[in-house]
Amino acid sequence: MAIITLDGLRGYGAFEISQARYDLTESSDSTGAEATRLLAPPRWRVSAQPEANMTLADAAWWESLVLRLRGRVNHLAVHDPLRPLPRGTLRGVPTLGSTAAAGAATLTLAGCLQGNYLLNAISFNAASWVKTGVTLGNGQANYYDASDGSVTADAFLEDVPSGNHNVAQTAAVPAAVSSFTLSVEARAVNRTDLLLQLREATGGTSAAAAFDLATGTAGSVLSGANMTGASAAIVALGDGWYRCSLTCTKANAATSLTAYIIASPDGSTTVYSGAGNHAFALWGAMLKPQSFAVPYVRPTLLNGDWLQAGTGVGTSQLVKCVQDATADDLGVMTVTVEPPLRIEYAGGTVVTLDRPVAYYKQTSEPRWAYRGGRLVTGFALDLLESWA
């Protein structure tokens, strides 16, 4: 048995995905009540036909495909050619966050942070953020309208009479990745000067950049021996909100970086008196392996998106989202799917979003016909999902 991977249908005129169901409907001759029983898990069915008047080159491609299936022997891995990626924003390779039992119609996906190495991107009161001289909980979480209009921005409240005022998080990063961008969305309240700093968690010199939230300008930029080539950017988002970003290059193979968001009275000094002030509203912090900042967006999957749990024939399953879903601040997403899982999948199982496939076998005999030197009709792929 071989698996043929279909990267794309060449010159197809019709493509249909349907579901083969094995339901038995019964009715009572005395009460008239009806009941439906599922005799076996449903299977996906695919039907494809080429366009009329194909060229001989396209006809040869179809001939090769149907013959390589060897009747009902080999499998064809097929994805939806019109929906190779989700309509939602989730990308990458998430995994199952917990065991999904056979019969489950709800999946928990983990690793939906879209390449953001920072946890709790909009929940600065969480334990992953270390607070120094500030409070972001105790009624200060979800205190302000964020740039997207939701009441999810946190207040950066100075709660010590003097000293440093910052929040920081240490993130694990790949040793081989060198370029990073730290960004946060901020709005001035009682402080207009914000500093971003990125340093190796084990010590060493850092990169830093200053931002003026009153004028919407980036100020001084500092590069260090271990964090080089620093640059800064600030983008106005409306209603006093700005996306501030610091980009730099990690000069060695460090596997962790610490990101700091710092309040300053003048754009440079970090030690000052400031108890009782709401310095900023903060939202959407990100540390990403790239040389530019992007908007913070909570990853989504939308109704109709395809997912493939697991890999391989008999050990994977193609399912469809039947409700919209959004990842939480830890990159966890709960997805409702159909059909229910036919086998159990362990936590950590890979979930494919990019061209997810099911594995099919042919149900019809291969045939084709020519007229006037061009293929007109006769080709058809009639496929049924196979698990063995």
C-alpha cells in the first residue's frame, strides 16, 4: 500500500466533498416514534471531475493519478482545494492540550500563540509577569478600553513611593533564532514616557528604546554587546493608543530573553517617586522572532475550517469546525468539531492546519475517453475515506 499526496487538482471542473453516513432510522408501528442509530462512524467522500476539452498534458496527469491508485489499493491524501488554510487567523502547528477521547466533539488546542513567546499578552496581572513597584491586579485588570474597543487593557499602577516601576517576563526562545521584536500597545495616563528593554535572562547588556506617548515619537535607542543593532518604531492606533516596538539581534545562542516594560518620568531615568499614579494602560505585549512589529490579534478558527488530528492512515482524522473559536491569553483554544473522534488521541498530538487531509481509496474503475484528439469525458475520481 502506498500513499499518494495530492498537492493540487490539475484542470478540474468539479470537486465535491460530502459525508457518507451509516445511520439506521427506525419507526414504531404502534406509536409512530422514530429513532436513528449510528451503525458506524461517518466517512468523508470526495468526487472530482476534470474540465471538458482538456489538453493531452492535463489528461496524462489524470491518467497517471487514477492508475497509481491501483484500483482500490493505494490511498490518496486529499485536502480541500478551496480551503487549504483556515478562514480564521490561527496558523502554525498547534497540539492537543489534553487527551481527546473517542466520541469527543470538543478539542482543546494548545500552542495557539502565533509565534508570540510571551504568555498573558493582555493579562499583565498574571503571575507570568513579574511586577516591580507596580500593581496590575487588585481591580486594575481590564480597567481601560483597549485599542480594539474591548475593555481588556490593564492599568499600570505605581504602588511604591520610589524606585523602579516595571513589569517583566522571561521567555524561552530558540537558540538558533537571532532577530526579535518586543512590542506593546500603550496609552499614557499619568506618565508619557515608556521604555522597552530586552536582555538575556542570564545577564549581560541589553537593548532598550524610549517612547513618548504624548507626541507619538520614538526616542533614544541603546544596543548592548549581547543585544545588537537595536531600532525602535511607534505606530499611532487612535484614541491615544500607540504600538511601541524594539527590534534587536541576539548575538549568541541564548535560549531565554527577559522583556521589560518600564515607566519613566523623562524617557531615561527609571528610579523615581510615583506612588498612586496610573502610569499607562497596557495591552497586547508580544515577543516575536522577526524584525518588525505586527498587530496583536487573538488567533481564531471559524465555522467551516478544517483540522487534522494526528498523522497517517488510520491514526489521523479530518474534522470540521462547526463553531467559531478564539484562543485565550495562554494560547489555548476550545474547538467544537464534527464528526466526533472515532479513536482516542493523546495530549500533545499534532493538529494540522495547513492543507489538512483525509486518506481515500477509489470506489470506481478508472476510465477515460477521447474525441478528436482531446479528452472530453469519462474521467472521475470517486473516493471514500479509508482507515486501513
